[in-house]
Amino acid sequence: MTSIGIIGSEGRMGVALAAAIAEAGQQHLGIDKGGNALKLASDADVLVDFSSPAALEATLDACVAARTPIVIGTTGLEERHHYLIDDAAKDIAVLQTGNTSLGVTLLAHLVREAATRLDADWDIEVVEMHHGKKVDAPSGTALLLGQAAAEGRGIDLDTRSERGRDGVTGARGRGNIGFASLRGGTVAGDHDVIFAGAEEMITLSHRAENRMIFARGAVRAALWLMNQKPERYTMPQVLGLS
């Protein structure tokens, strides 16, 4: 039986993770704010973190010290966090993703394929909606899908994205990738990637009905990650897509 450690075990995702781990026939350990991350990393076979960007550095230090692999599903990460992840991945297996859903992982693959085959005459817009308590926008999933589209087009998402349109913004930039974020209610996560061409449109969509889809995907990723060498990994590798 595998022991999976949960960072933020009393949060909404932490509770869902505990249920998914039990569903998979494994056991879980957990800590919350102020807990001993090093002890958890030492006691567990693999860690899963959906907590906050502020806690990530200490968690990575604990995992490296204990040589424990970690799945990171925390969103709102900044550039410095990715440097920390890259550094940790020299010593341990690390899987970082904006979404652990297996369906979203496949959707990103389809988005990349579509963007590869449809040229810049097709405008790409990523639309996402989440519950009103979500604090970051665009969502990590929206950025993941936008990055997939950018890779398909061979462009840099940071310099070719359009966000927060308001007032007189001018015409849409040809070939750019647009983002729109909606917030309200109890929506677990809805994402649409729209390819809008001349007189036709393609929409690739995913609807999250319950946080358990993310928890189950994270558990599958954690069990897969345990058998990998030190390196940085992604969800498509879990499904054999890359």
C-alpha cells in the first residue's frame, strides 16, 4: 500500500484527495498550515500539493531533503516558483501542472493538435469560469490550454496573449490568444477553447462537475511519479501522450 502525503489536507482539495486515495486503496497522511513538511515528506512515499504558492518553497525543500517525489497542482505560480521546481527536479521527480484532470490533459493535447493545423486566420479564445472564491485569473487550466495552443502555433504565449479587454482596445491582434475569466456560484471549473475562423467556429470544451476529477487524476499521477527518476514531468506523460 502506497502512502500519499497531502499538503493542505483540510482544504477543499485536501478532503477530495483523501477520498480519492481511499478509493484507490491507498493510505494518506496530511498536514496543514504550520505543519511539519519534512516529517510528512519523510513518512510518505509521494506528496501531493494543492495548497498555496507561498508554501511551495518550504515544501520543495522538505521533499528534496527526504528524497520524496511530489505532484504540484497549486495554481497562481510565478516565474520564481518554476525556477525552484526546476532546481528541485535535479534531485527528485516533480510533476507540476495547472490541472490534474485526465480529461483536461487530453483536451490540451487536442488543442495543440488543432492549433498546429489551423493557421492565424483562426482566432483562438480561451474562456473559463470558476466559483466566486477563486483568487487567481486566468485559471491555471486556462493558461495550460493557452500554452498548448501557443505551442501548436509556435508562438510565445507571454507576448502573444490578450487579457482583460476593456474600453477602446483596438482590433484583435492577428494570431494572438485571448483569455476571458468568469467568476460566480459554485462552478468547479468550465473551460472552452474557441477557434473562430471565417464563417465557422470550433469549440473544444471541458466541464468539471466535481473536484473529485482533479483528485483522482492527482492520485494517478502520484502513483505513476513514484517510479520515475529525478526530473520535471507533466500530466501528458502520465497518459503516454508525450
